[in-house]
Amino acid sequence: MEEMKCVQEPQSKIAALKNSNCSLHTLSLMASIPPDVVQEIKEKLILTCESKRKGYYEETCGSKTKCVKFTIAPEFGFNEIILKSFKKNGLRRYWLYIKINPRRMNHAQDHPYVYIASPEDIQKSIDQIQLFLDEAEITEIPASAFHVQRVDYCVNIDLGNADRVKEYMRLMQKGAPPHSMKRLYEYSKSGKRYVPMANCYTVISTYAEFSVYDKQYQLSNEENKYSQDEIREASGMIRIEYRAKRQNVRNIEKQNGCETMNDILNITPEMSEKYILRYLKKIYGTGKFVKMWEALQIIDESPYKKKTKKEMENILRIAAKTDLEVAKQSYGKEFSKYMRKFNELGISPITIERRAPIESMENPSYYIAHQSKNHEMLG
């Protein structure tokens, strides 16, 4: 499939999008560069850096990829501008890579980091590509040469306070990775072993990443980058992200008949909601979280056969002792059948601890519909 084309004219507008609790926060774009004009483009980027008293540096990005990073990116509102090259089948290919965060570009001062992109900000971000090419006097490649390499869809849910976030993240840590995805671990120096990431649940594959994490905890760990106002604003917040890599982006384009970059950006609300809700269902089910005694009572009063009830109770206990991934591995292909039963009863097989002061918590999909927080102004 050919690479998607960008907007044909800088002034063309992304269609008005329906209201949605889900959107995107980061776009990664790439444009293929013909080998015979690479040096010209590189020299123009260096001259642009010099004119703005900025620099550039080269580094190796992986075993086969070389990168030249230009520090003029913030001058245009971009996160990064990189000239990439890599070898494949003995041939070296070249790309111009631009990373965009619409909030950072358009609302660095007046919105907190819980903001996700509005349709207007997405359009402004895309229009900026042509403005950048014009100022750098890059005529060798048009704006239409860029395609979406990766898109990070997201939503923020507001649980009200840090204590509720702590309990909810304990529940989130017990999810079961979808088929073909693996959970991401980090190395513990004190324990000298790999352990689940703190205050974050992330699963990865070659085509996508899915993550649920405590937003304030994430900002606090990088407090040198964020203001205290932004960190305080994130109290009680959980961020949910679905990061579609190029293979996945291609599938989205094909399935939805996208022929231009605007086409795929026009369906941002639908796609962000579709993938976030789909993976939440795969990992946690669709039911609410209750305590063990209540879950057992609901199962016992259900019309299911005795054997089905027994297996569902066993899954509850496995998940309580370890997590839902262990239960999934134990039951194999049968696991999805029992998950459907839990969904029918409106409960998750992941339960709240007996001593927790909270009796029940809703499924993430409920909070997305009723307690999202994405566009509030600071102050």
C-alpha cells in the first residue's frame, strides 16, 4: 500500500469533528527523501539552525539507523525534527521525521498536561509543516510527502483524589495482556530482577502499545520538566493511551478508506474511542470492580451451571492472589468463554481488596463516558 498523502494545500481544513472524550496527544510524521536531494535538505536545515542560533548533532539510533537531530524543532512548535537514514537490503533510505504534540504547540502556557488535542489544534499542527518547509526553504519535498508514522490516542479520567487513583491502579495492574501483546517490565536494582512498572500498566507488541498510568505520578517523576501547577492539576487523574505504530496505522487507513492525512485525522474521535475501549475490554472485561464476597454472591445467584460457577469462582481467586494474566494462562482458550460470563454479570474478575475502604469502582469505560477530563484551563 502506498504511503498516505498529507493535506494537498496548507489552507485545507480538517472537517469539524463530533464531540468525543478521546482524541490524540502526539503525532509522528515521516516523509521519504530522494537520495539525490538529501545533502541539500541537510544543508538547508543546518542554515536554518544557524539563523536561529541553534545547533544540530548526529547519533546512531539502533544498529542500522543514523540520525541527525536539529534543535530548531521548538522554534516551529515541534517536539523533534530528525533526518533519519537506515540500510535495508543493501540500500540506504532517507526520511525526514517530525514529532508533534498539539498541546505543546498551541497551549504550552494556558493548558495543563491533561489536555488532549481539539480538531482545531490538530489542523494548526499540520499546517505548521508547510510553514516550516517554507521558512527552511525546503522545496525538494512537499508537505504532501508526509504520512502518519505513529499516532498516540488518549483519554484522561478523573477519579477525584490520589487515594482512589492508588486503589484503581492496583486493579489495573492485574489485567491480562491481549493476544500477541506482552506486559512491559522494568529492572529493579534493589530486587535485582524485572518487576511490573510502578503506577503503570503497559502492554506492547510490534504494532501497538497500550498503557494505563497515574498521571500525577508520571509528572512528579519528571518535575524538572513540569510546573507545580501542572503536577497539582493531575491529582486524581489516570491517563489511558493507545499508541498505534505504522503497521497499525496502515490498517486503520485501509479499513477506513483513507487517502490523505486529513482523512485519518478526521476520524480521530472514532478511532481513539474504538481502540481504547477495545483494549480495555480485552484486558479487564466490561464489568465493574467489586469485593470478593459480592462477586461470589453475584456468581452464586446467576443462572449458570454449577461447573461454570465453580470455574468463575476459581478465576476470581487466581486473580486476587496473582493477576488475571495467570488465570488466562491457566484456562487457555476457555478463558474468553468465562470472561464473557463475567461481562454478562456486569462484574470484573479482578476484585477490590477486603480491607479497602472502597466497596466498588466502575469499569474504565464508564469513567471515560462520565468522568473524563481533557480540555480544562489552568487557573
